[in-house]
Amino acid sequence: MTALISPIGILKNYIGGQNQVTVEAGRTVREAIAALGMPPEIVALVMVNEDPQPKDYVLQEGDVVKLIAVIGGG
């Protein structure tokens, strides 16, 4: 069982510049991104199948997840 994670912008750096990566379903988004070496606190928005979800959402077979980074500035 797998899900697809597509990081946006600078988050791609955590997966070697790839556009997407397959992860194991059955774990939370937070667990999956941490396993990829991505600090969960830099992810501002999680979209699962085009719907916003918390980082504690449990990934299901076939989910497509988009991750959007925190934007800094000032």
C-alpha cells in the first residue's frame, strides 16, 4: 500500500529535487515526511487529494499529498 507525496518549492530539496516520491500508506503525514528527512515544522499546509488535512492524517492507499512550505519574510 502506497501514497504519493509531492512537495512544492523548496521542499523538493529534501527528496533530491524530485517532483514526487512514493511512501508507505498506514502512517501519518508527519511520520512520512520525517522519514524523508523533512522537518515537519517547515510544512505549512498538507493537501490530501486536494483537501486540506492535518499532519496527523493517516495516509491511505492511493492518496496524493501536496506539501507546501512555511514562507518566511519580513
